[in-house]
Amino acid sequence: MMLEEIIIHSLKKAVNAVYGVEPQKEMLQVQATRKEFEGDLTAVMFPLLKLSRKSPEQTGQAIGERMLANESRIESFQVIKGFLNLKMSSDYWKDQLREIERSREYGFASDSGKTIVIEFSSPNTNKPLHLGHIRNNLLGWSVSRLMEANGHRVIRVNLVNDRGIHICKSMLAWQKYGNGQTPASTGMKGDHLVGDYYVRFDKEYKEQVRQLMRGGMEQEIAEREAPLMKEAQEMLVKWEQGDSAILSLWKTMNGWVYDGFESTYKRMGVSFHKTYYESETYLLGKELVAAGLKKGVFYRKDDGSVWCDLTPDGLDQKLLLRSDGTSVYMTQDLGTAARRYDEYRFDSQIYVVGNEQNYHFQVLKLILKKLGFPWAENIIHLSYGMVELPEGKMKSREGTVVDADDLMDNMVITARETSLELGKLEDMTPGEQTILFETLGMGALKYFILKVDPRKTMLFDPRESIDFNGNTGPFIQYTYARICSILRKAIELGYQPEMCDKPMIEKELRLVKLMTQYPQVIKDSGVAYSPAQVANFCFELAKEFNQYYHETSVLKEEDQCVRAQRLVLLKQVAKLLELSMNILGIILPEKM
């Protein structure tokens, strides 16, 4: 039973005993005791005054005395105006520590019976992954782990945008300017090579637009009439018509990109249960559009394009098929969503996509409802803020993005430099140091990204993220390694962790109280789809432990019983740090 439940149950019995009336549920209000007062939970007296017909102080005193007499787990109480502050006994908190010790995955929920599909990553095959994709992937992965911790069956899926005008731009630029280059001939990762040609297309296209404008053409017309853009659009039509040469080039270049993506995902620690490809699902979307036309949900304009009129819903008219018959993103998203429901019968489907697509998912959900799919109500868009740099926003077409691979390399280099400055690596082999630098660098990156609420735009600062003393991944990793070192030394000295009958000191009680909040943190984080709450719990626990460690002797404690009990406490702090950071996809090293 949770502490709040214990107090509410005891409060209800006390009110009934003192005033002879069973209080209504809304009268039983409890909250965390404010830090400036002694106590663990506070019962609010004001709602009970209509029963007691006494002052708040008299009511609190009477109820407090009854609760203290009847509930052995309450050690003392204090009445401050209309608030009854209740302090739990040391034995209660020791029992909580035993409960944490008994549970291998403390705080995790049992099987909920619900299936949740989570789509994240969703890259385009015309460029490598960048910093924005890193936030997307890390959020998607950690939210998946968070949903699992809340007892749900999770299906992680990726939708690769492997067709469309953007992909044709890279293909066309490679045809014109590539001179047969391949990843093997250049030594480049395939996604980087293809991305370079996407940038090249934009450069050449803009030059053509400038030339047309110098000839007197208006910008809007020049952008539409530029030869490169027309060729790219023709290539897209040929692709949809099944042109063998275009399909062959498409498969080859996409293959280069997939190899590149896979190595990036592996380094990030991200994987998927299933990957969908737009080239396969857009046809399903076209079938739904055809069905919607028959039902009168959609309509066709004179130029042959197909639309959905959403103006009665306070939105606009949404294009579903272009006049040349080619599909748009919305088309394939309709098909993909329907296929996933057929495959998994999900209870909810979460799309981890940046907030610039808020309107898209509002429309997707609405159109699926109009098509008669009741499960559309269970579509959730986890809309996250963009990642910005000190220099401003990133632009893929102009090649100003922060490449994901380069960023990860730089994080590991920074971790290496910082670790060597601090020293203490003398007893580690070069191989162990290499693994440690990778662990610290990736831990710093993941924690810095995930500690920010998903809905907020964030500014990424690599140097700040690697600080060993702040609210960072390395600080928590170092704390865990320190605990592991103490536990190893305890084993070498023949000391065993074991609970005993000695009372715990206040600093230890603070640690246990903090740890007992973990189940609620998991629950609240799951409701909010916010790994940031788990990240900040980790930081608070690591910070509290370090204060305890600097002020309290563990291995040098002469009382064998107290020492054994402190080792239990350390072991459980380490366990909760490991469980929490695992949700964030962060590895905790046992040695640093």
C-alpha cells in the first residue's frame, strides 16, 4: 500500500471514530509536507470542519491523537494551523527499503494487457540523420521503455520515407554530377554520400532560379519552371509508373542509405520491431482515398486532384492526391495507420514527431475518423520541440545541419578530454578506457537531450552536457561507479549487505523516502510521455546519495549491523539508478 493510501485510510478511520461520521472522499485531502516543517505527509483539516464544528487546530489535534494511537507506522504529528503534519516511523521506512530490496524491478507495473505502437525516427533516404533525428530517436526509444515499465506491450516501428520528390532530387543530382561515385569508391557512409547530392541539387537548383529571374521571370514562376525541378518531378512520375531504370537507381541509392542508418542506430542503441516503407504503404493510402471518394468523404477537382474538405471542422481543404496521380505524405500515413491496426489491434498509436507537424496529425486523425475507423480516437501525437544550436536553426538543404555521426564522435572526444583532465584512469587498460569514453559520451548526449521536457524547444551545448558535477549523465554515471566501487571493496573485506534492527539516521531516511517516490515517477512519466521526469529523479537520487556519502562512513563504520544495513541502502540506490537510466537508454559503468 502506498503511503498516501495508508494515511487516507487512517484519516478516514480517525474521523469516523472521533466524530461518528464517515467522511466523504473529497474531504480526505493529503499532500506532501512542506520542507520547512517536520513530517512526511500532511492531512488538510479545512474540509473536515463541517463535521468537527471546531477550529482547524482543535480538529487537527483530535484527529492526530487518534491516528497516532491507532496507526503504529505513524511516529508523531504536528498541527500547524489547518494542517496536520504526520511523520512516519523509522521502522516504516526500513520496511520500505526491504520492499525495494525484494523487488527486482521496483516501481514497474504488472501487465496492463494493452498494446501500444510507437512510431519514431521516420527518416528520409535523401540525407543522413542529424541532431533533430537524435532527439526523435532518443525520445522514441525512452518513451517505449517507459511504456513497458508501465506494463504495456510495446511495438517499436519505423516508417522510412523512401520515395517522393526529395529522394528524386538526390537521385537526379547523383546522375548529373556523381561520376559513378559509391560509398566503396569514396570511403563515405552511404547516407552521407546521398545527403551530399541532396545539398548539391539545392545549390544547382537555386542557381537556375537566379538565372531565370535575371532573365525577367518572377521568382514563383522561376522556382516552378527551373529545369532541375521539372526533371525531378518527371522522375517521380516515372518511379510511380515503375520505370525499370529509375527503380534500379532508387534501390541502389536507398541501399547505401540503409547501411548508413543501421550503423547510426546501432551506436545510439536504438532498434525496431518492424520497419515500414512509404514505397509499400502509399498504395494502401491510395486505396483508402478511392474508398473515400466512393463514400463522398473526399472529392475530385477538375484537374484530377483529390481533396478532403475540412472547413466544416474549422480547418482547410487537404490535398490527398495530386493532379498527376502521385500521393502526398498524408496518403501514405492513412494507409500505414490502417495496416498497423490490422496487424496489432493496438490500444493506442503514438507518433513521435516534431511540433512543426502538429497540424498534419490533427488532420490525419480527423480524416481517419471520417473514413469510419473508431480506433482513430486513440492516435496520439507526441509533439516535441526542436533542438537548436547557439548559431540558430538547422537547414538540411543548405547542409547546415549537425550530422548525428559527427556529433556522437565529438561527444566521445569531449568525454575523453574531460576524463583525462580529471585523471583517475591509471588502473584502466587502453581498451577499457575506449569503452568508457564511448559510454560517457553517449550517456552525456542522451541525458542532456532527455532531461528536457519533450514539448520544449531546447538549446544543445555539448560541453555543458559532459560536466561531471552538474545535472548531467556523467555525474550520475560517476555516482553509480562510486557505489559499485564501495560494494566491491565490501566484498573484498568480507562484508555482506543485510537489514538489521538498528534505527536509520535522518540522512538514510531521506534517501529511502526519495526512492519510494519511484513508482509514482514511473506512473506520472508514462501519463505525460516524458522521460524528463525519470531523468530528473535520477539526478535528485544521485545528488542526495553524494551528500550522504560525503557525510557518512560506510566501510569504516565500526558497528557491524549498521554497516551491513548501509550496504543494503547503497545497493538499492545503485539498482534504482540502473533501472532509471536503462529507461533512458544510458549505460552505467561499474568503473570510472
